[in-house]
Amino acid sequence: MPRTASAHKPDRSELIDFLRRRTKCVLATTRADGRPQLSPVTYGVDAEGRIVVSTYPERVKARNARRTPTASLCALSDGWDGPYVQVDGTAEVLDLPEALEPLVDYFRSISGEHPDWAEYRAAMTRQGKCLIRVTITRWGPIATGGFPPRLAG
């Protein structure tokens, strides 16, 4: 029996729960010429329900987010044809030292507790990491691919 496509528009609480159960997305920022720039990234969700991505200041996604503070992302399930959702929002880039504790929260949201937080903080400082934080302003349905319902029956 063919798989039927689905789409369900969640409220914000259901959206955040869906996002927290995943860590993979394709992040879209805007290039200087207006075209999209896409980056596959690991993401987390902070305590305020914002998408957080660890990166380096010289990466194009960080440069783009500084210049044009908007972003979109498609959060994916581990299985290729699992549920997904697109969210759009306002992006900001946090640099060190301001980014240090949000980077700790980023790690916790994905992997839980680190065995040595002092070592983690030192590594983030040594590497010069930054954090892209996306405040969600709108979102689409949680969807799955498949045949349109009219063809699946």
C-alpha cells in the first residue's frame, strides 16, 4: 500500500517539542546577492525555544546572519522520509565571551551533561566558536512525504 503524504500545523508548544526531539536541519541564510545559502547543521533548542547552532565566526552562515538577520531551516528526522518542518525566524550571532554559556546550553540540549564543563568551555574559547540563535517567527506544518491522499487509496 503506498504511503500517504501528511501535513499537520502544530501550535508553538507542539512545534518546540517536535524540534527538541531532533538535531539535524538544513539552515538557510541569505547571501550578499540575495540567493539562499544552505548548510546542513546540528542544532539544539534553548530554554526560550530558540534554535541554536554552534559555528565559527568566519563561516558563511555566520557572516550572512550578521548581514541579513533572518534564517529559515528545515528540521529533519533521522530517517530520510520521516516527518520534517520548516521554520523561519530572526537570526543573531553571539560571539565570545557572550556566547560561552549559550554554547554550554547548546551542548546540553543535544548531548546532555559534559564530563568536564571547564574543559568544554576552554575548548570553545580556544576554538573561537560563536553561536547562531534563531528566534522562531513562523512555521509550516509538520509534514511527511508520500502520495497525495487522492492517489493513495
